[in-house]
Amino acid sequence: MSKLHMVDLIGQYNKIQREIDEAVINVIRSSAYINGPEVKAFQRELEEYLGVKHVIPCANGTDALQVSMMALGLQPGDEVITASFTYVATAEVIALLKLTPVLVDVDPVTFNIDVDALEAAITPRTKAIVPVHLFGQCANMEKIMEVAQKHDLYVIEDTAQAIGADYTFSDGTTKKAGTIGTIGCTSFFPSKNLGCFGDGGAIFCNDDELATKIRQVANHGQSKQYVHDEVGVNSRLDSIQAAILRIKLRHLDEYNAARNQAAMYYNEQLDCEEIIVPETSSNSTHVFHQYTLRCKGVNRDELKAYLNEREIPCMIYYPIPLHHQKAYKQERFTDEDYPVTMELCNTVISLPIHTEMTKEGQDVVINGIKEFLKR
Ligand SMILES: *Cc1c(COP(=O)(O)O)cnc(C)c1O
């Protein structure tokens, strides 16, 4: 059997190689490398897939978050609430814009922002909430939107890990992750569920005026050619990446289904006293960007070392809480406020999951874990 990997981008490419190669060559031959027709076409196709009025492509997921916060006019000192257990990018852009990051602990079952702690963290300076749909499953958007409306706050969904997930409200309406809040942000980093062959990202919103503002910020603050109304940034998706994404978007649902199938097999095989398998919340589908276990009564680091010695890949997302990172450490962040984040950083372990998983490959991972537990 071939070597196991956390993700298998080559295996995925091999199946769509002819289409991809042709699309890339066509862009090269057209020389429309920046803002070409492929970018427009991808934008429209993604709008249709998501059921959202505007998709604004940009250079990466981190930029998507930054441009969104700039377009909303957030000012230094404004407080922005996000989850304490997330990838650094979310907190990074808040700090970079001199906004004040307010970190809120997460729910131990879904790994997403704890909505009670969220409401308790709101102050008169709070301007926005950035829920992160971590590992592929939506945060409790019904409650988050309720809180946001009550306190007149913007909601910027970080859906870099959950593109394609569906969220269902208690009245039965279903929306795609990233289309519920004021703005949605995603990343097309190669290993994301919809990944290109380099960097890429996009911003989603339903408001015409806001969409115009976002486009303007992402394009040097330009309102008309060579007319600059404000300080912006340069953030765009290039045409080659857009051409690749158009092809991969057609496969996204099937890719997410393959991830689900692999996750269900792990769940079935690994559910035991020492291992807590991921639980799917009743309001959100899960697109399993990561398949993340929690260890109970067994040492996570020993399990990781044991698997890695046997060439079974696994990763820790995330080993160090944000409030312990040198860049984000502050006196107002104390361990007592983040019990779940602290516990997760010490107990989670993510297994290989991707669109090309085979039962054979999964069995190697599963048997490795079972052997470890039997020692
Ligand atoms: C990947 C990721 C980002 C950043 O995306 P880039 O394209 O790498 O800039 C932001 N937030 C989360 C939750 C992510 O997983």
C-alpha cells in the first residue's frame, strides 16, 4: 500500500488532470492572468452554489478577513469577539488593524464558540463577532445572529474550514456556511475543502452597498480608475487559480461526501472508552475539513508519537492556545477563562482525512490506534 498522508492532493488531481491541465493552458494562452473571464465566471458559479448575492474573490483567507473588517469601517479600539480555539489568522487580522481581540472559550463537543460565554463577553465597545466554523461544522449561528441583532453587531463568519456545510435554523430554513452573517470569509488554500493550486480566498455578502465597499477596499481603495477614496489593499484571486477552482467547485459536494464517508467509518471503528469521536451537531452538516478525536484517560502526545513512529500521519490542531502565544498574550486573558480550550489543546488529535481515503488506508490508522490502546 502507498504511504499515508494527511491529505492527498495528487490523488485528487490525477482524477481531474485532463480538465485541469486544459483549463490552466487556456488561461496561459489567453494571457488574461489578472481579473480575467475565469475569475468572473468562478465568482458567478460560487454565488450560485452558495445562494449568496455577492462573491468577491481575493488573495487568501486571511486577506478576506482583513478586507471585511476594513470594509465594515471597524476602528482602532473596537472590540471584536472570536473563538479562543482557532487558527491564528482570525485573531491576527483583528490585532493587525489595531482592533481589540476578545477571545471566548469554545464548546467541548463542537469545538465552536461557546454562545453563553459570547454573550457575557459583550461590552459597549463590541462591534463584531467572528464565529469560526471549525473543522467543517457551523457554529451555533441561530444564537449568534440573535445575540448580534440584540446588540447591533456585525457577524463575520470565518468559513475557511467549512465551505459547503449547510446550517438549518429552527424554522427549517437552510443556508450555506458563510452566507448567514453580515459577511462570510473563506480560503482556497490547497488543503482546504475547496482548494486551488496556490493561495486564494473569497468574501461573501448579500448587501449591494457593502459588496461595492469590499471590492473597493480589495482594489487599492479605488472607486474609479486612478481615483482612490480611501486606503485599501491589493488582494485578488488570479485567473489560473479561478480556472482550477471552477472545476473543483463542480466536485465539492462529492468531495465533502467522501470526507463524510471516511469520517463515519472512523467513528464506527474508533468509538471506545479512551477515544471521543467527533459529534455532528443537529443544526449543521459537517464537511470534515479535519477529523479530530479527543483522548480521554490516554496520553495524547504518546499516541501521536506511537502513530508517527509507525509512519501513520496525524496532527495536532491546535497545540498552543492563542492566549499563550507570545504575540497575543495579555494579562486580561487568563487560563481560568479558557478551560475548554486548554483541555482541547492537550487532548485533541486529527487523523488523515481527504477525498481519496481508502478503507485500507483507514484500517492502518485505526489498527495503529487500537494497538496503542492495547499496550
Ligand atoms: C486557513 C484558515 C484561514 C486563513 O486562510 P489563508 O488562505 O491561509 O490565509 C483563516 N481561518 C481559518 C479558520 C483557517 O483554517
